[in-house]
Amino acid sequence: MNITEVTTEGLRRELKVVVGADELERRLSARLDDLSGRVRIKGFRPGHVPKAHLRKVYGRSVMAEVVQQAVAETSREAISQRQERPAFQPNISLPEDEKEIDKIFSGSADLAYTMSFEVLPKFDTMDFGKIEVERPIAEVTSADIDKALERLGNANPLYKANDGPAAEGDRLIIDFKGSIDGEEFTGGSAEDAQVVLGGRNFIPGFEEGLTGAKTGEQRAVDATFPADYPEARLAGKAARFEVTVKEVASPEAPTIDDDFAKALGLESVEKLREMVKQRLEQDRTAASRLRLKRALLDKLNSAYDFELPPTLVDNEFQAIWRQVTSDLEQSKRSFEDEGTTEDKAKAEYRDIAARRVRLGLILSEVG
């Protein structure tokens, strides 16, 4: 095997590797010897098929396997000899001319191919003892616990029955039967169903049609299933629901006491406060660690300046950009809606991609 350096430009490498015809012949002969003990050919005893006949019958297909294996082995050996660290799998370019391929397969020409790749940069790790970062600390106070309990109470309101009329936030208990074009449909009826007006848990038009309803009232509500409704048979269909309002109740913030704690499965309000405090401490510890990690990564990113493998950066950018454009498409927003342009966004996300690759290489080296 002979290796010639074709290009060395920054982190880019291109090598020409030549595997001699005699080496290919040696490999081919060894494969044919192995094949002779296993192949069954009419007119020959097992293990006694002449190699010349095997070469005539299987020579080209076996040589194709030999070439494939030779490329795999010699490309690895070439990288090992040069002590290179490829950033990704090298790109192999084999001869494309049919006449040249025929000469290689017939054993009258050497196998010559090129391999191109990018190498990982070499750099020295810094003295990490020189890095200073601050861990933010936020103690959980009694006032913090009170605010958390207030939010918990608002998320678990008590409902007090009234006569109505029902307004947003009220909870209704209803019976209903739905029909499309005058015919009832499966899944369109329920008894003692709970509807919180403004909760947007029913199809468009249903909750709106119950606004202003009073206890004991019966009314017809028209609503339309969304075009992308999971059940195709109902998607886009207009339906009418005959509704009986059995109760209208307005939300009230509960008293944070032992009864409220027990409703949540705890022994007392003191235990509830302890649980809330622990949860707040856990959340703040996680947030503190996240900010500390970000600060440390910022320090590392600014402390190193070395060339990055272009393909690694481009691959990382493409992954980020696909996610960004997908999110915009799903939210039906544009770059203008985000206060930027596509070109500016690309530049910003390419910087983010470069940062990720740089930090990945640094942490890999440290690890």
C-alpha cells in the first residue's frame, strides 16, 4: 500500500491510496482457496474444484468483495499510520471509468482511490482552577410558600352552586345528546359531564353555546368539529347538541387549611407547607445548577479559540435549522413575527452551532 497526501488545508485532508495488483491477487487467491472447500459445482468432487475454474466462474464477483474489503482495511490503516483523528467517516472515491475497473478486476492494474475527511483539531486544555463562576442562591421564604399555596388553591378551586347565568370560569354539570344531520352519532352523548367555560376542552362552539345558561335550562347548542379532528368520520362536520343544564357553579378560592391539605392527600396544612417548601427548594436548586452550568460553558467557550471541522458545524446547524423552521411552521409564524429576518436568524443559529461543536470537542477532550 502506498499513501500520498493530495491536500492539506486547515483541518481538511485528502489522501491517495494505492493497493498494488499483486496485493489484490494475493487476497483473491486466498478467497478462492477458501471458496474451493465450500462450493459445490457439478462435475467436480467437493474440495477438488480447480482454482482456474473458480476464477472463471466467480472471479469478478469475488474480486469485487476483495476490493471492498481492501478499501475498508487500507483506509483504516492509512489513518492509523498518519495518527489522524477524523471528525467523521472519510469519503471514499473509487475509479468510475469502466475500462479502469475492468483492469483492476482482471488483475492488470493497481487499485487507486482517494479518501477525503476532516480531522479533529488539536488543542491543550486550560488550567480549570483559573475559572471563576458564581452559584446563584435563592432561599425559600415563608412569603414564597404563601404565594405557592395561593397558586395551588387557584388551580384547585371549590365550586359553589348558583342559578346562573353561567359565565367564563363557571363549571356546568350537563347531560347532552349530539346529532349530525338529525342522526345521533356514537360518542356524541353523555350524562353528568363537567364543562368549565373557557377551558377549551370541547369542540369549537360548544362552550360558547352554554354561556349564559341557568340551572335547569334546556338548550340546543350548535358546534363544528375541527377539520383535523382525529376521527375522520366527524372531521369538519356541524353537529347539534341537545343540552340539559343540571348545575351551574362558580369557582371560589379554597381556604388553605387542614381540609384542603387532606383533599390533596396530605395529613395537615403543616405537611402541605413542608411539601411546597421542598418542591420550591428543588426547583431553585435545579435552576441554580442550570445557570451555573451555562456560566461555566460560557467561560469555556470564550477561553478557547481553535479551528472547527466545517462539516461538523454544518451538520449541527442543519439540525438546529430544521427544528427552528419546523417550529415556525407549526406555530404559523414567520421570522418577521419574531422580529428578525431569515438571514439574521441563520447567522445567529450558525454561531450557536459553532458553540455547540466547540464545547463538545472541549468536553470530549476533558473526558
